[in-house]
Amino acid sequence: MYSMFSSTIAAISTPHGKGGIAVIRVSGEDAFSICEKFVKPLNKKTLSSLPSNCAVPVNITYDNDVLLDTGIVSIFRAPKSFTGEDTVEISCHGGIVVTQQVLSRALVCGAVMAGPGEFTRRAFSSGKITLSQAEAIGDIIEAKSSSSIILSNKNAQGMLSKYTDEIYNDAKMVLSEVYAETDFPDEGLSSMSKEEMKERISSIISKLESLISTYETGKAIVEGIPTVICGKPNTGKSTLLNLLCREDRAIVTDKAGTTRDIITESVICGNVTLNISDTAGIRNTLDEIESEGVRRSIVQMEKSDLLICVFESVSFDENDKLILKKAKEMQSKGAVVLIVINKTDLNPNPDTNKFKDFKNIIKISTKNDSHYGTICEEINRLYMCEQLSDISYPVLTNLRQKTNAEKALDFAKSAFKALDESSIDVAGTELEGVMTSLGELDGRQVGIEIVDDIFSRFCVGK
């Protein structure tokens, strides 16, 4: 056995519905013997006698040898398969009923139904992939853009794993020197001076800080940035949403207060995915329905990571001041604020002094389609996503990874401080914390609850 799992599992690995072909995957110790009961190679050989990594035409039969379908079977032998187990992949015609019946034959003949993400989980459990690689596979499946596919493929190929391995081994090397110094102080077994240990730990800190700084980029590409378009009524918020969507998603009129509820849309802006909420215009109003829209707008602003605040080039009033005040508050809490001065077709050179507390300012006309590129370039710059195809460094793509990297950083800083204070035994404990946190990040020492949560998000069949 090459897996911690004892059962042989089966599932449909292609989307439910009609198609040219469907694939049923069977994986486990008994994959060959189970499939031999209903899958008959046309060359009259048994599946278990076929060489690994081959594909052969087959008949797929009911229990009385009546033909169910014809197809192709691919053979993968442990441990050189995706799961690390013996695996059979049956390609049949892609009808809903025929696909379900082929799966039913596998289950009747001894397989059990796979759970969500169980094939990938078996690959992780057998050491074929790391936890970050498994997450990257899920990101590829869920990808909304080509940039997400590019980044996820880099992590699926092990870019993040290799980098965290490097930091892990650096910490382990220093820790071994610390153990030599604390356990055998009179033997002179440590080959590093305290200053050399501090240099190594300082390098670990720098690497972790560099890694953590990539999270906003990874999140922008893979998960998408919670974004709010806000401003007073009639500044062009809905027109900006339509510009970013490349279609008329929101109603646009000259009448103030047209948008009274939150309009949400996920759009691709260059390499960045924006999960946009277009909000009702913020202003003091006696209209009960509009007042509720304004309240919801402010609540949505407080949930966002990116605020796109839209102002007119030709006017600025008390409502604009209210929005700037809220934007400044959100900026102090870590949100990115982009000031968009709209309607430059009416005033090409608007005064920007009132926006001196904000460094990200662009001037556009949302009626000018060419300004789509202007705003996309600015947003990609904010999240360092301009040249994704040339990226040669690992990128964190989810909060779990970032949290573990931050924990490792805290332990590394504590280890450095302990050495500075001549507490070498404490430094050893903190370095163990670095290694544990990195182990949790990439699955060396991760709790079963976290593994369950990650793979529960996968579809059945993957």
C-alpha cells in the first residue's frame, strides 16, 4: 500500500452533463481487480497485465456481459500515479445516464464513492504533492482568469514549496547548532558563533518578510479583491462599473439616486480580479429608500479591501467631504484607496489639492472607452501584478498560508531577540516554532481539521 487509505474509491472526474467523453477515476489497492469485473480490453488481456501509463480500447459491460459502452482505459501503477496508488481512468461516452451507470458498475464491483477532493488528498497523504501544491490544484480548477492559471501552475509545480523548504532547512541548521551549544557546552561541537547564528536568523526573517509581502498580489489574482465603487450621486460610479465590466451592467441616467441597492460583479482587470460592489450614492437625503441604500453603501465600504472613490472634476461639496473622511478612515485601517476624478471631458485639469491625503489618484472620463486601460494599469500597479508571466518568486495565495508565514516570522524575530539577550536555549525553542509554522504551511505538521477543510472545498472526482 502507498496510501493511508484502505478502500478503493471511484468517482466521475468530469463535469456532470452531456459531452463528448466522460472520465471515471478508480484509485486504490484493488483498482485493477475491481475494474476487471466490468472493463474488458479488446486485446483480450487483463487490466492487471497491462503496462503502466498505457491506454487501450475496451468494452464496458453490465454484470451479464451485456455491452454498456465502449471506451478507452488508462492504466497508472503505484507509486507512479497522481494518487500514489494503482489507478484506472475509464473514458466513456459523455451522456448523463451512461456515465452514471459506468460509475455504478465500479461501485457494485467493490469500489466506494470518493469524497470531495479525495483523489488529491490521497496524493498529499502519499507524499506526491505538498499542501500548497494541493491548494494550487484547487485554484487552477476555480481559476477565473489566465493570470490565475499562470500563478496557480507555478505553485502547483512547487515554487512555494521549494522556497518554504529552503527556509525550513535554514532554521533546522541553526537549531542543530543551538542544540550542540546548549546540550554539550564544553565539547565545542557548534561550528557557528552567536553572531553567525544571528546572521542566519536575520536571513530567515528577510525571506519570510519577502514572502508575506506577496500575499496581496496572490489574493488579487486568485481570490479577487473585495472592491467598492463609492461616491456621491451622479459622479459616474455606475458608468465606471460598466466600463470595467465591458458591458452595461448598471442602469445609468442623469437623475441622481438611480442606484439604491448594492450591485455586485466579478470582473477581470488586467491580471487582477475585482469582486466589485457598486453602491448607492452617498449623500444626506430624506428619502427613506435612498437612506437605506446610503447606509448599505457605508457598511459595504467597511468590508472592502479596495475603495474606488469617484469624484467629479467640476464640483466638490459637503457630500464629497463625507466620502473623503470615510475613505481616510478606511485607509488608516489598511484598505487601499484609489481616487478617481471623473468627467475630465468637462474639466481636463481639476484641482487635486483636496486629495492630498491620498497618493493613488487618476483622472479619467468614464465615457471614454480608452480610459479602461488607464484604470486597469493603475490597479495592477497597486497590487504589483503588471508582469505576471515573468514572475520568478513564490507567491502566497490564501490567508491560511499568510497566517502561518506570519507565525514563523514572529518566532524568527523572537529567536533573534533571544540570541541578542544571550538566551540561547530560548532561541532554540523559538526556532522550533519557526519550523512548526512552516510545517503547518506546507503540510509537514498540519492538523487533520485543516486538511479536512482544505479538501472539502474540492469537487468530487478531483
